[in-house]
Amino acid sequence: MSINERSLNLVLSLRWIALACQMIVVFPALKLGWLQPQTRLPALLIIAALAALNTASVFAQKTKFFRPTQGYLFAQLGLDLCALCGLLWLTGGAWNPFIVLVFFHAALGALLLQGLYVVLFVMLLLWASTALYSNPIIPPPALGQTLPSVVLYPVHMIVMLSLVALIAWVSIRLESKRRELESAKDELQKLDHLRAFGVIATGFSHEFATPLSTLQMRLKRLQRKNSELEANEDLQVALEASQQCETKLRNLLKRRDNLDHCTFEKVDIVEQIQSVKCAWSSSTAQLIVDVPLNPIEVRTPRTSLKQVISDLLDNAKQACPTGIIRISARSDERTGLMELHIEDEGPGVPQMIRNHLGEPFFTTRDGGNGLGLFNAVTFAKAMGGILQISDRLEGGAKITLQIPLIQPDHV
């Protein structure tokens, strides 16, 4: 059930309660003189119209004739407000003791409506409330006991608008927390799925590694025994395919083993970048390193960090095989974060990749496995940081990895 549907159910339930209370109050109002002869028929017509509206709304909701929207909810609350103000105008206006119900409607509208509809509801609220001070029908019991409009009106408006602002703020905060909670639940569910996938992948790799190795050995033995098969194209394709399968399985096992044996230690980002630069090679792309002379220390698994940097550089090289790749690192003492930037001169990161950032095995590159960015995103989240992708003004992509620095009292 959507939020609008739940909100509509609340409105319809409250309206039935209000109608029951109005019917109960009619008899004391007649006896005490608050409901004058000339106002009885209009008051009963308003109550009857509300009952008919609620019956029709309940029927429409049960038959699923349409899906409730914010506009429909605004119309329902607006009709309730107009009906209430009409009944109050017929029975003393702002001097009717039930004027506090207008404040209740103000809170309800601020709580259930969103965006522009809150503004429209406030405008309707001000108009309807102002009408309660414009020549209402004052019954005899209220004569001689009324306060001047110049006193009642400002006080009521201040209270009502303050209530709207307070409830609207609470509603916005609750909605924000609800979204954060849903996001956290989604992340937790993803992690649970990935853990389950890791277990399955490990078992899968072990089960298939042995027969795959046997297949490779038999094919190679067959090739050695029969010299005519050395140039056979089908045999060569079969050997290459089996080798690719073995490599993929070993990569899965290697990544799983790295995760299971992570040790957090003090690591200098500058030293790690220089180490990766020495090990990373490209015959075409040019790597430019820009790091400070002073160390930038974080607490992280050393091997995992080096793997993430290498994977991000590989992605940059694949996007820009003959261009310039820049890697830089900075520490921001104000935010307490280390920022590592990798920039390339390629075509940029497709929107499809950004939409699926953090999902394993999603790639648009032929021969890719989609684990490079996934590992980087997972690593950043595990370290309490974030990985961001943006476009460079000069063209190409820029990947920013942020993870917390080691605080002085934790060194």
C-alpha cells in the first residue's frame, strides 16, 4: 500500500469519526440555542454532503477505480476544511469553541501533503479561516461573550501557521529518515546477497576447477600425441576457452581469499601509489602521478587498497588506451578524508554504468567481468568512505575515492 493510500485511509476514518461527533453535537446545539432555525437546514445539508462524499470515496477506493494521488488527497482535505468552516460560520464563526478543529486540520494537512500542495493548503486554510471572522452568524449564547476580531484573528493565525510549520518540518524529517532507513535496508540486503553469492561462487569454483584442469591436460596430451592436431583450429579454440574459464574461476577464488584474510593496518597512500606505479604497466597510455611529499595515512587492508587502485587504473587504460592517465592524492584535514583522483581522456563513463554502480558483473565492455568498479565501491563503503564518478570539463572521466584519514589520537 502506497503512502497516499494510507493517508487517504486515515482521512476517511477520521471523517467517519467527525460525522458521528457532528450528529451527536447537533442535539445539544439545538437545545442550547447554538443552532438557530435559519441555520439548521444548511448545517444538516453540509453534514449529509460529507457523509455522501465519504461513502463515495470509500466505494471508489475499494473498487480500485483509481489510485490516490497528492492532488486527490488535497481535494479531500480541502473539502473537509470548507465543510468545517461552513458549520463554524453558521454557529458563531471564530467564537465557536470548536474553532480548535481548524488547527487540527492545519496539522493534518501539513502532515499528509507534500511540496506545492502544502502551499496550496495553507492558502485555502487562510482563506477559510478568514471567513470565520467575516460576519458569521452569532447565536444568542455567544452574544456579549465575544472577543474583538483584532485580538482573536492574529492569535489564531499565529497558532495555526506555527502548527502547520512544525508538523510540516516533522513530516519532512520523518520522510528523510524513512528514505535513509530504506536505503540502509537495501544496502544490507545487497550485502546479504553478495555474501550468499560469495559462498556459492567459492563452491562453484572448487567443484569446476578439478574437472576443468583435467580437460585441459587431456586436450594438451591429445595435441602432443597427434602432430596433425597441433594446427587444428577447433582444438586451439577449445584450449583457449578452457584457459579463460580457469582464469575466471581462479580470480573468483583469489578475490574471495583476499576478503577472508583482510588485515587493517596503517597505510601511506603516497607509498601505495608509487608502488602501484612501478608494478602497473602500459605500452601506450602515459601515467602521470601527482602526490604530496608528506605521507597520507589511512587504516585499511594494504592488499585490498592496492588492488582497488590497480583496477581503477586498468579501467582508465581501457577507456583511454593511448592517452594520458593522471592519478593524484590529497588529504583534507577539514573533512578528515583522503581523496584519491584518477582521471582519463576517454569518452567518459556511460550513464548505464552510473545507474548500476556497485552492482557486480555489470559491464558494457567486451571481455570484462564488471568486478573492478564493484570492488572499488564495496571497498569505499567498507572503509566508511565513498566512490564518485564525474565528467571532466576537458573530456573524459574522473573517479574520486574518499576514505577517512587516521585521526591523531588513533595513530
